[in-house]
Amino acid sequence: MNETLVTLVGNAATAVEYRETATGPLARFRFAVTPRRWDRGKQLWADGHTSFYTVWAWRTLAAHLAGSVSVGEPLLVHGRLKVREEEQGDQWRTFVDIEAVSVGHDLSRGTAAFRRAARAEPVVAARSRTSAGTEEEPPPTPREQAAEKAAVS
């Protein structure tokens, strides 16, 4: 296949928007990438022009993003580059999207604690009974986890 795969280093510019669709979970967020260059004349680092991308993720990656990424966090995003143009009014606008294959925190700028996600078992009933005969609450969904994380922040 002729695809353009890119790896970007930057920061989450918006909160992750998570939703369930007919084809499965979907998440998106805006991602800011600002290059830094050494200014020899001033003898200090200078920020370049910030580029913004919309990062799209599907299925399991979408659910994990919703529970793991907050605004301002440093990330690495690897995925397929998609450039599209749309007419809005009398003007054409260009949008640059990344269809994410992998997203992770940038450990050169901080630490993270990885938690392996448990594989979801098919849900038969909203509640299950334990061997002692008492009802047990099902584990929270990724959406509930993301909402709980947002409430704590």
C-alpha cells in the first residue's frame, strides 16, 4: 500500500472526544506540534510555528485514549497522514488528520505508569452473581472511566 505513515511529537491540545458509533468506538482530539530551534544570535531556544492536527482513533485505541490522555500532556502519535480539502462558504480549507495506529506518552518529558487493559468478556447480563449468591457490579466501561477521570480532574 502507498500510505504516508508519520510519527509526531507534541502535546494534546484538546480533551479526547469519545463516542460509540455503529462501526465501533471512535475518539478524536487536536494535537499541537511546535518545533524548537537553537537561535545562535540570541543563544537560546526559539519556538517555531505551531501546527495542529486532528488525531482519529478507532476501536480499542479509542477507548484507551479516552481513559489515558488529558489536555497538555506530551505525546507521540504514529499513524496515517490524511490531507483533505473542504469548501466552507466561498473558501477552501485544508485539514490535516492523523489516523492513529499508536499513541503514547513522551517519556523524555515525564514518567507514566502503564496498566494493561483486561480483555473484555462478552456481557450476558448487567449484573452477575458471585459464588456467595450476592450481586456484583460489572466493571466500568471506557466511557465511564473517562467520565470519572474528568470528574476527578
